[in-house]
Amino acid sequence: MNSRRDFLLNTGAACMATAAPMGLAAAPSPPRKAQIAITLDLEMSRNFPEWEDTHWDYEKGNLNDAAKHYTQRVCRLVRESGGIVHNFVVGRTLEQRDVDWLREIARAGHALGNHTYDHVNITATKPEKVQYRFQRAPWLMEGRPPLDVIERNIRFCTEAMRERLGIKPNGFRTPGGFRGGLSRRPELQSMLKRQGFNWVSSAYAGNYMTPPQERPTVRVFNSIIEAQAASQPFRYPSGLLEIPMSPISDIGAFRGGRWPLEDFIKAIRMALNWAIENRAVMDFLAHPSCLGVVDPDLETISMICETVRSAGEAAEIVDLGHIAETYKGN
């Protein structure tokens, strides 16, 4: 996902997650067991691997070997634990010469979803807000209104996945996460349905944060639990299902907060335990280009797998498409 500085509440503002959105259709019934999704946004991230790295804003899909290898390692580990990973692909990645690694991930049973072709901000209403690439090369928009460019960008990713990988995307995730998801943008809901998607992952509740490089406090950890409770699937009046991302993401913790790894693992463990105890959904969000730098030994993923395994029949690791099927009749 693009530098989430534009989207996440990670600068110390006291923005607590409250009840699930937004005065919409009634929330669907929860699953009978906790459904834990491990989701990876396959893109390059500003500030990683070096803090001075900013050029990725213009090359979000130009995945380096380290990010690819980390993705493969995560997928193998989760598969060995009986689960699957949901990966969201930036279409420009499919311009690279070798995409066999993605084919192998798909053959192993992991899910691959659409993350737009250029990592565009689908809520943009001004040309300069669509994506850094389009700021530098505005002719790529061909004078089209932002919504047309965004819809075409999503379609290009779908076409690239079909052409290079031989598959259609399993769901759609927005670059960036938004309080309330797409609740105030019915035209975007309609556009995604027109593109063949019946669920979206766009909502990110946010959580309270202390200033960067300060250790998270009890208030921070409690706010993450509150955000987890507010990050349960819901359906928009249009019928589109929303599967929110669960705070806190790796970008929120390691870019926004500059946390040590142990605090991130603690936060994820607390949110995970809450989800298991409440038979709820948790959509763990990470980026191999970030998490692979700060957690090279896969400690976070290992903890998730072990915790779910220890929960027995109370929890399972699934992809977002499986979660969507669970809520299909609601």
C-alpha cells in the first residue's frame, strides 16, 4: 500500500476507534469460530529497507527480491500451519520478467487479489491526488476525470492477472485504509461491483498512538483492542461487503510509531486473542517490503500461526474470500 501516512491515524492524534460503521445496513452475524486472515500487500514501501528510501512512491509495483522471498517464506510457513495467505497484487508487478513466484503461490492454494495497477488512491477526486506517478506524468491520465482513471487502473490489474497468471483476482483491497471504508462513496461501491467484486477491504479504524519512537502505552494497546472490535465485516446498502483491515498494521507500527518488534507482536497477540475469545474476524495487515525488514525471522507470523493452532476448533486461518462466503447469506 502506498505510504499510509495519508490514511492511517498514526501521528499521535487521539483518534479512538468506536462502533462499527456508520449507520449502514445491519452488521452480519459473526462466524461460529474466529476467522483469522493473514493478508500481505505486495508493494514496495517508503522508508524501507532504508529510512531515506522515498522513490518507491513512484514504483510501488517494482518488487525487489527481498520482498518476493519474504512473501514466499510467509506463504510456506502459513501453509505448513494449515492456513492460507491472502496476497494483494499491484498490477505493475506483472510487468516484471519473472512472475513464476506468484504462480507458485497461487498453485499452493494462496489467494491473490487486486490492489489496483499503480497503487492509486481510489477516493481521489482531484488528478494530483490519484498517485505520485500521475503527478510526475500527468499525461497518463489523458485528461480523464479521476474516477475514470481509477476504474481503468483497477481493470488493468484484473487483466494483467488474467494474462500473466491465468487467474482472476480474489477480491479487492484499496491502497490505503479509510475510516468508514467507502460508506460515503456509493459511486465507488457501484464501480467495484461493476468490476465484478462482491467484497472489498477498504476500512481501517485507526488507533491511538504515542509520538514516534515512544513505546506504546496501555492506552495504545487498549485502543487497538477497541479498534479490533470495530473492525468486523459489514455490508453497505449497495450490497457490497466490507471486510476491514485490523489495526495495527506493520506500517502504522514501524513507520508511524517506530516501534520495536516486541511491541508490535504484543499488540497483534492482544488483538488476536480478543478475536479468538469473541469468535470474531481479524484481518492482519502487513507488507513484505516492511515486515521483512523489521521481522526477518517471521516471529509475528509464527506467533499468529501458533496462537491459532493452540485455539483448536475455536479459530482458523482463512483468506478473505472464505470470510466473504461466511457472510454471503447475511
